[in-house]
Amino acid sequence: MRKVAQYRVLYGDTDQMGYLYYGNYMRLFEIGRAEWIRSAGGTYHAMEKGGTFLPVVEAFARYKSPARYDDVIDIAAQPADVRRASVKFEYQLSKDGELVAFGHTLHAFTGADGRPKRMPEDIMRLLGGDEHGS
């Protein structure tokens, strides 16, 4: 898994205890996913303009060590399981080389109407999936 972005924790990102609020980890996962796709030569905007959407159908995070205000978080991401109608992305968040959290999101492929669809070939190539489907 490779680093695709960094994020400095803002004061407004923290909870009363001074930790990065747990829900904001999903936002960092989203940054990682979008930047991984960008680094592979695509964008969410282009996918959606082409009629393909990737709603989250499952999300998981394991918190290992708290992140606090002004910490710089390294975000690593990668697609881990690319299928014809879904893709699973995995993430690792770390600061100063220490694992802060890890997790995954599972995305279905849908059209603009929200109905499931098969992943287009160009997106399959972008994500590095099996072109014959699994």
C-alpha cells in the first residue's frame, strides 16, 4: 500500500478530548481513495460524468492510536478486491511512522439512477481488476 496524501488535523476536526473525531477518519479514507484514483489517471468527477457512481455500501475502521490537533497524517490507500459490480478499498493512516488507524470501504457500481451496473472496462483497467470479472 502506498502513501497517496497527507492531512494536517484541524482544531475543528477534534472532539472534546482533543482527538480526531472518529467520524472524520472516514473523510480521510475518502481523501485516500480519491487521491489513489487520481494518481492512477482517473477522477471521481470523470467517472460520474460518464454515468458511473461508487456509493459506499460498507465501511470499517480500526483505531490504533489517537490523532490530535496539528498532527500530520499520512494516508495510504489501494483497491484490494476489484469485482465486476464492486470494489473494496483498503486504507492505512499513520503519523510519524506509527499506525493510527486502518480500514476499508466497499463500493457498489451504480448508474446515476442508483441501480447496480457492471463496472465499465475503462474503470476496470484503472483499478487493475480482472477484465473477465470475478
